[in-house]
Amino acid sequence: MRLAICRDGAHKINTATNKLNCHDKKFHDWYRFVLSFPPHLVRQYIDRFGLHAQQKILDPFCGTGTTLVESKIQGIDSVGIEANPMAHFASTVKVNWCVASDGLISHARRIADYAEKIIETERFGNLRTLSVEADSLLLKNSISPLPLHKSLILLESIRLHKDERYYNHELLAFAKVLVFSISNLHFGPEVGVRHLKKSDASATEDWMEEILSMADDLRAAPTQRADAEVHHADSRHLSAVLQPNSIDAVFTSPPYPNEKDYTRTTRLESVLLGFINNKNDLRNLKQGLLRSNTRNVYKGDADDDWVANHQEIQSIADAIEKRRIELNKTSGFEKLYGRVTKLYFGGMARHLAELRSFLKPGAFLGYVVGEQASYLQVMIKTGEILADIAQSLGYKVVGIDLFRTRFATATKKQMREEVVVLQWLG
Ligand SMILES: C[S@@+](CC[C@H](N)C(=O)[O-])C[C@H]1O[C@@H](n2cnc3c(N)ncnc32)[C@H](O)[C@@H]1O
């Protein structure tokens, strides 16, 4: 084991540590959150935790599955939990390598040909559109009319030719090209709409290219396969999805206490694939998430009870509220900045408390979190506070490692992104 606190360690700058290395694209690049932690970080901690085949690693906030995919490549069993259905779907597909690559290509070619024919036939007809309800869920101008029309035809063709062996891979490839090639969205890191909108897109060609790239990865998949299961669940309630005393290690990155809304980041593909059909679906989804932004705070939320006696969290929430009053910020969301900070750490406390009975004694845990100052520039040292909460719940704090820094324009400061390393001694 080589674990130590390295708070003054060498400065690692954001850009180099964010990028997906060329040799790390296999499987990982099928669909990925911009700024997810990179696969090499997972490798580094698999190594530091001394994990080997027959052991099981858990990612309780698995997102698009970086921990699961990398563990599978390294031959280690994994289990992921994710509350957002789109991210859950992506992770599930990314760890399914039991697909015949040649079959996938020839099936997809039939779909692409069919879609092209329809696009040609409907060239002078009305453009296809989403229902008013579905459209109201999207960020305005997420996608231009003609690219949307072609995407809807492609999606219909995928559905018409449904073959269980390839269907999910075809849909994930669709989600990826929809967001990254066809739409007007950009990520910086929060999702936004480009100034220069795309008036046309080669939807089927881009999709086919993505299928070919997937097929290459599948062809090169290792023959010795580790297991990976992915559950659509809430990491504050684990008993329905995990066996007691079954987890050897945890490596994860939960949301951070800032205004990032993962349901917005994934909105376009979630709506087109039918994971969110109306406002009710969206509310249900948000209610299953850790409260980490003011857009998902609800009446009756009570996770803050878990940190009611935590002095530092209460002081941060008070400082945010004081600042808000001084600055005369009066919107409904601004009024929730203090409360969401308490709900966030309370939710993490609930998760860490719940997790204990599923860990094997001696299990190591790595939580990747970032310092934040999104709420009126009041500094939140997420890693230190999380370590403190974990300690109060009986975990040993092994160290807080610097992973990378990020320049925050609002505060003009380098903000630390850290790995909080814990151990459960049983
Ligand atoms: C920082 S992202 C994880 C990114 C991930 N490392 C990856 O490779 O994509 C955090 C994830 O936690 C999920 N999440 C939020 N609240 C959750 C909860 N209560 N249970 C499970 N997942 C949750 C979010 O939907 C989001 O996908």
C-alpha cells in the first residue's frame, strides 16, 4: 500500500489530467460525461488498493461507467449504481462486450440504408418534430430542425429493425452522435447551446462511423471477462441491490455541491430515447438523486438532518445565507444555496452510513470530489468535510490526495479536485 496525504503534492494541471488518452478510448469513449475522471485514475487506485481478480469494486455513483469499464479491462469484477436512467443505460451497454462485431456492422448497415431511403423520400415533405411536451423538456435550440428530423428517422429505423443482440449498442451509438455530432450542444463543463447552430447533419453516416468504432473495440475485447453489474438505484438505499459484506473496494466520484444538473447534461438523449417523457418523469428522476444543486431540492427533503450537528457545514450554510442577504440575491434558487449545501453533505452521510454493512473489513474507498465556490463564492472544502463525516461514521481516513486543479474564473483561484481515501476496518 502506498497511501499518504499529499496535500502539498506536485501541481497537476487540469487539461492534461482531464483528457481521455488515445489508448484509453476503447469502450470508455462509447458515451461519456465530459470531465468524468479518466480511466488512468481508476487504474492507479486499483493498483494502490492492491485489487486482484475475484475481488469486487463498487462505484455507487457510476455515471457513464468509467470505474466499471476500467475494472473490466483490468479483470476485476465490479458493480455500479446509478440513479439517472440515461447514464445507467450507458454504463450497462459499455460493459456488455458479448456482441458479435460483424453481426453488429451488417445489422447497422441495413438500418442506415433504410434510414437514408426514408430521408430521401421525405426530402420535400414536412420535417418530423417532437411532441410539444417532449420539446418543452429540452434546452432551447438543443438541436436544429433538419438534424432533428434526420435523427428521428434514424431512431425510428433502429426501433423498426430491433434485434435484441444489437439494439442497445445501436441506441447508445445513437445517443453519442446525437449529442456530440448532430446537436447544437457544447459542454464547458456545464451544458450550453452553441452560437453557431448546425443547420444540417449527416446523422446516419456519423452513427455508422460510431458503430464501426464500437465493433473494433468489441473485436479486441479480452477473452477472460470480469463481471460487471449495473443497478438503476439510489446510493442512499443499497439493501435492494447489494449483498452484505460483499464489496472489497469503492472507487467513485459523487456529484459535487455546485449547480451542475446531470439531468440537463443528459436531457436531449434522455428525451429522444424515452427515459424522460414528461415533467413527472423528470421530477421522479431528480428525487432519486443526491441533492447537489438547487434545481433538485424538494419540500420534505430531510437529508440535512444527518449533518445537523456538524459545525463546519452549518457555518458554511450560514455564511452563504449571510452573503446572499448582503448581495440582495432574492431568487427562489439563490434562497436555496445554503440549504442545498446541508442537503448535499447530509445525503453523502446517509450514503456512507448505509454502505458500511456491504463492505468487507479492510475495504479501501476512494471518493473523487472537488472544492467548490459556486454559492456566492463561499469556499466549500468538499474533500475535507467528506473525510470528517466519514470519520464520524467509523471509517478510517487514510489520506486526501490531490488529483488535479481547476481554475475557477469567479474566484480567480485554483480549486483542488481530490481523492478522499478511506478504509472500513469493520
Ligand atoms: C460525477 S458523476 C459520475 C461520473 C462517473 N465517474 C463517470 O464515469 O461517468 C456523478 C453521478 O452520480 C449520479 N447520482 C446522483 N445522485 C445519485 C444517487 N443518489 N444514487 C446513485 N447515483 C447518483 C449522477 O446521476 C451522476 O451520473
